Amino acid sequence: MTKRVLVKFSGEALAGEEGYGIDTQILNFIAGEIKDLVDNGVEVGIVVGGGNIIRGVTAAADGIIKRTSGDYMGMLATVINGVAIQEALEHAGLEARLQSAIDMQEIGEAFIVRRARRHLEKGRVVVFAGGTGNPYFTTDTAATLRASEIESDLLIKATKVDGVYDKDPNKFDDAVKLDTLSYDQALADNIKVMDDTSIALAKENGLPIVVCNMFEKGNLLRIIKGDMSLCSVVK
Ligand code: UDP
């Protein structure tokens, strides 16, 4: 069974129906799913996105805000989400520690990999915020990076869809879900699992990526126990 896992939640997933902001009921649901993992002896790290608040590319679209500044705004958004997730985890009775890639000592710890590993060993959930700390990256890349750094067995990308399709299922009726695919397949243009930087890093480190629907109750624990029927695996 998987001993240590990193789960990536997109910012968008936290927004719920509103499409913006943070839905506390969703936070509560996520915390419950994570608690199931911890109660089963799994060490859990979380990377959270910021797309429910702001994305660098969008903020910089008309040229008034520079891309690098837009990206820092996006990284700050992930810290807002990280604080919220930390609260929800504690509300669910878990111990949680927020670590930020950008120093913000009043809000969370600095990201220190050895400290993160120690928290995990003690059964604390570590929420990694601030992305990689660098502009021009995504939180998917941050997830792959942190998963590799903490020597996670698996990276779970928790999304709104139940896996990876050979083409966009919203556009094509005959789109087929792929149960497993190689890193090279995941890099193909028609398949958008994650951005190329994150896939390349996962490939280099032999980190399996599981794409699943986060709203399917109990799915995270099923995946940890080896039941991959409701997801797609990139390996
Ligand atoms: N971002 C960044 N560097 C990183 C991670 C994130 O600059 O290492 C910025 C980038 O502008 C991105 C925003 O933070 O658009 C929010 O992250 P992302 O879009 O990955 O969030 P998600 O789509 O998962 O909600």
C-alpha cells in the first residue's frame, strides 16, 4: 500500500458552483477525504492551486500587469487557499502545517524539505503553498516537484474529471478514457493531463501520476489501496 502521497487540488475545485472564491463545504469534503487517508496510516502532502482567485497569464493578458507580477499574484492566491485548507484539516481533527515557497512567517512555515518530511512522519498533513516560488511555473509543476522532494510514492491530481481521455470529452462524443498511459503519451498535444514541465519532471523521477475525480467519495483511499478503476494512471 502507498505509504506517502501528494495530492494536488486545483484552485478552481475549491470554488464550487460560484466559479470564484472558496466554498467551505468543499473544503470540508476534501478534509474528510484526507482524514480517511491519514486514519489509514498514509502520510499526506497537499499542493493547492490558485486559479479560483487569479492566474498570472490572465492577470497579464492586456499588458498592464507584467507576467512576472501576475504570477506572484497567482502564487499569493495559492497561499490564501493553503490557509483555508489548513483550517479545514484542523477542523476535521487533523494536525496540519502550511509551508510556503515564499517566506511569510506570520502565515506559515518556510518550505524546508527536511522539516516537511518530519511533519509527515509524525502524521501531520503538510500543505505546500506558493507554488514553486518562481514565476512561469504552475502548481502542477510545484506538485511534481514537492512529490519528488518528499519522496512520495504517488502524485494524485484531484480534478473535476474522472481521468484522462484521448480527446476532449466535452467536445467529442467518441472520446475514450485511458486507464493507463505513458509519460510520452501524456506529453502529446491532444492530451492535457498537466503541463509539459510537470510531466517531464515526473518522467525523470519515475513518479506515477494518478488523475481522478475528487468529488467521488472514498476514491482517494481506493486509489491508495490500489484500486485504479475510477482514474487514469500516467507511469
Ligand atoms: N504560479 C507561479 N509559479 C508557480 C505556481 C503558480 O507563478 O510555481 C502562479 C501562476 O500565475 C498560476 C497561478 O500561480 O497561474 C495559480 O496557479 P495555477 O494556475 O497552477 O492554479 P490551478 O490551475 O491549479 O488552480
